[in-house]
Amino acid sequence: MNQMSKKTIISKIIGKKHHLFSYPFFHLPSRLLVFQIHYDVATCNLFLQSYANHKNLTKGKQLHSLMVTSGFIHLPSSITSLINMYSKCNQMEEAVLVFHDPYRERNVFAYNAIIAGFVANGLAADGFQFYKRMRSVGVMPDKFTFPCVVRACCEFMEIRKIHGCLFKMGLELNVFVGSALVNTYLKVDGMEDAEKVFEELPERDVVLWNAMINGYIKIGHLNKAVAVFKKMGEEGISLSRFTTTSILSVFTSMGDINNGRAIHGIVTKMGYSSCVAVSNALIDMYGKCKHNKDALLIFEMINEKDLFSWNSIISAHEQCGDHDGTLRLFGKMLASRVLPDVITITVVLPACSHLAALMHGREIHGYMIVNGLGKNENSDDVLLNNAVMDMYAKCGCMKNAGIIFDLMRNKDVASWNIMIMGYAMHGYGTEALDMFHRMCEAQIKPNVVTFVGVLSACSHAGFVHQGRSFLTRMELEFGVIPTIEHYTCIIDMLGRAGQLGEAYDLAQRIPLQDNLILWMALLGACRLHGNAELGNVVGEKIRQLEPKNCGSGSYILMSSLYGVVGRYEEALEVRRTMKEQNVKKTPGCSWIELKNGLYVFSMGDRTHHELNALINCLCGFQYFHDEVMHSF
DNA sequence: TTAGGGTTAG
């Protein structure tokens, strides 16, 4: 046998030191025997450490059994390694069993390991109990104990008490303890104390600087976060990948694409591009700054895309209003077998709402139900439920929207608004107003959006008298000052009801009358009732407001209005003007989801073989082969 | 034998 150490030989047998776990454990003793080495406690601990880091519980348990039969189990180092292995495999019950074995000594290592295990598993209170027990049985904590104990504190007074204890023991200047102190003070809103700890520490490493940056981000002081980042550079602290993700989130929030790009450069230079979290932060930055092409480039370069990568690229598309892109990427995400979470669903559902893609919305809702997404023990995720309800409402499925609404344990004002708007949008005026009255009975204070829904319901259902009454009551009774959207609803309502003169008077009287939608609503009413004289006046007003060559809506309405009243020459003249000024009309289309796909209907298109059977009107339709829609 | 950190929505 040569002079190599046991550790070196093990490493040679297995390969690279970080791949210890990849070597089948059951081969280990025999292979060691080939090298004439008998495994010992140190070897077992080495393997336990590796299994812990790779969360390989099966092999960890096998080794545990072997250690029991080999008699290694009573040694303090074995206990610590076993507790660590079970903790990292999220098996705290097993870790506690090892800790409590009556034949074993519980020294500071064992206590440190069990406290760390509880804290890492999100069971801070249990970790804190073990710290108390440690003190009561007279085991002295050390510099390894406190970073975890400090993390276990969840109240300001608790952390102050521990801080005092650290001071007495002379451990408050340790950089690990300091980082934990800074983070915990930040958690309990003690930014001033965190700053004090930071200032007083003699040694400040990159983790500590990062903690300060994150602290300022948490309290919304983004400029201070940038200042800390700059100071890091001045003091020659080398940035870690954690620094880059944090500072990227700052520039993302600021919408600062230039500095974001500068960080991208640093990331590339430092070789952090291969880190998926860094790439995810870059995707988010480019997406929020409306640079989707760059976001996609980064996304495509990631080898192992995680949930964050998918959520970031999907939300980048949705934020740009690319609802098709959102659904296409969502389909690809499912095909990649990455499971969506609450965030994915919250981003994707509005895309279904915008496209009125009921079938996909339903599938997503089904996925939520099966996987219990959005449901908690005591309270549901209101925003997620609102998104589902909104999807059903916008897709015209008010029955399902109503079922979800009735089942929701927690409702907010938006939940009520979605129902009112949904009923209003689909012409159920009475139901919308009933919902409003139920809302008032439930003591929910209506807001600006509520009255857009209420007035819109009155407009679509022809409740002119009630609409007028609501316009007065909303301010006097509910303290909601009418905005241009509310006045537009009223003008639309009066116009639909044929009260064009009154609608025009109101349009002229209200503040902020330079609103295109408002006048377009009135022009629509002129067309509906064939009033070409008022239509001319309104059309002129719109042409003044509408930038040249921008939008075709008013031209189309004017041309249609002249057609309705039989003034065909003038109708043709409007069309000629449109041609001269190169104003183009985007062809309108509708679509319907059937069992085998999405069908798009557009004017004049008669290409589908089942045209007559499917739809008895002048519109044609074409089968819409969209890989997105079929990839679910 | 044991310790401190980052990114996605509304």
C-alpha cells in the first residue's frame, strides 16, 4: 500500500471530491478493501456529509445502519454527521431520534447541528427551544451556535436579548454572527440596528455587504442599495453572484436598462452567466424594461431552466401584452415537465382572459384544484381566485365565475368588481346591480372600478334613470369622484337610449373632455340612431383630437353613419380620405373554442369546409392551426 | 463533526 491518505484514496476511487455520492455506497467497503483500507468513522462521516449535501436519504440511511452494526454510532462526530445528514434531507424527526439516543453524548456540536437543522427546515421556534435546553443543561454555545440561533429569533426583543448575550461572550464581532444579526434585524424591521452592526464589524465580507443591499431593497430604499453597491466597488470587494442578482432586481425596479446592461457585462466577465439564478434575474430585468428579445436570448441559453426561469420569461411576455406568447411559453413549460406554481398561474390566467381562451383557462383551473394551488388552511389566495373568476367572467362563463365567487372564503373589493363588471359586460344589467346591492349589504366599500361596472351595466341594459341616479350617488353617498370613465359610460348610456342631445351637452360640460373614447362612444350612438348632423360635429371633434394617420375607428364610424342615412357619396368620400391618408383598418375577428381547437372568424373569409354547418351568418372562418393551443 | 446570502406576480 502506498503512502496516500485514506481521504485521497477514497477520492481517487470515486473521482472528483464533489461527486462522492455518485459512487454506489454498497460498493464502498469492498472497493476500500481492495486498497486494504478498513472504513472507519472519518470515512463514514465523509460520506454522510456528501449524502447530506446531495439530499440522498436512501444512502444516508444505509450508512446509518452500517454504522450501527460497526459500533461507530456512539461517537460524538458520528452523531453530529448523522443529525446533519437527516436535517439536510428534511427528516427532522429522524435527526431528533439520533439526538435523543440515551447512550450518546450531546456536546456543542450535536446542539449546533440540531439547531441549524431546525432553522434550515423553517422550524425556527423548535431551534430556539433546543438553544434554551442547551443553556439549561450547561453546554456552552460557541461562534457556530449563534448564526443559527440569531436566525431563529423572530421578534425584536428576542434578538436584542441574544445580541446582549453575544456581547458578553465577545462573539458579536464574528462576521458570520454579524451577517445573521443584520439579516434578523432586517426581518424584524430593525434597519437602524442592522446598520449599527454593519458599521461596527471589523471584518466585512461579501455576504455581509449583500445583506445590507438586500436590507435596503426590502424597505424600498433603492438608492441606498445602489450606494452600498458602489461602496463595495470602492472598497475593492469582489462581487458574488448573489450581489449581481440583488442589484439587478434594484435596476429592474428602477426600470434602469443602462445600469442593468452594465451588470449584465459584469456578470459575463465574472463567469456568472452559467448560474441559473443570475440568468433569471437578467431575464426579469430585460422583460420589465420591455426588451423581450434580450430576455429570450438569455432564457434560451440556460441549460437547466428552473421554475424561476419559466415564470420570468412568461411574465415578460404577458407584461408586454403578448398574450399569445404567454400561452405558447406556458405550453412549452408544461412540455418541459416543469410544474407551474401560483405565480405561473397568476401570470397565465390574465392571458386566457384577454384572449377569451376559456378551454385553456378551464384546464388551468383544473390544475389548480387538483394541486391545491391558492388554497391555504385558513385563508385562500384572494388574488389568485380573483384571476380565475376574472378569466371565467371575461370568457362569458358567468355561471362558473359565480360558483367561485360563492365558494371564496375571503373576498376583497376586486372580487365584487369582477362579478359586477362581468355581468355588465355580457348584458346582465339586473344581475350586476343585484351584485352591487349585495356588496353594499356586505359592508364592502365600492371604489372607482365598482362604479365603472355599475354604470356600464346601466348603459348596456338601458337603465337610464338608474344610471343618472348612480352618477349623483357615487360621490354624495360613497365618496367616489366620477372620472372620465364614468362620464363615458353615462354618455354611452344616453347615446344608446337615443338621448343624443343630452349626451352631447354632457360631453361638452364635463372636465377632461379631450378624451377620444368619450367622443367615439357618442359617434357610435350617432351611427346607431342615424344622426348625421351631430355625427359631423362629433366627427370633427374627434379628428382634432386624434393624431393624423393614427387609428381608423372614427373614419369607419363616419363612413358607416353616412351609409346608414343613405348619404353614400359622403361615405365613399370618407373612404377615399382614408386611402389618401393611408389610414388602414385592422380587420376585426372573433373566435370560438371547440373540442378540437380554436376557430377564428374574420369578415369575408369562407375557407372552412364546414362553414355553413357551423355558422349561419355572413362571416366565414378558418381553422386556426396554432401550435400553442395544441401543445397543452 | 457544526455557521451567514440571491432571482419570478398581483
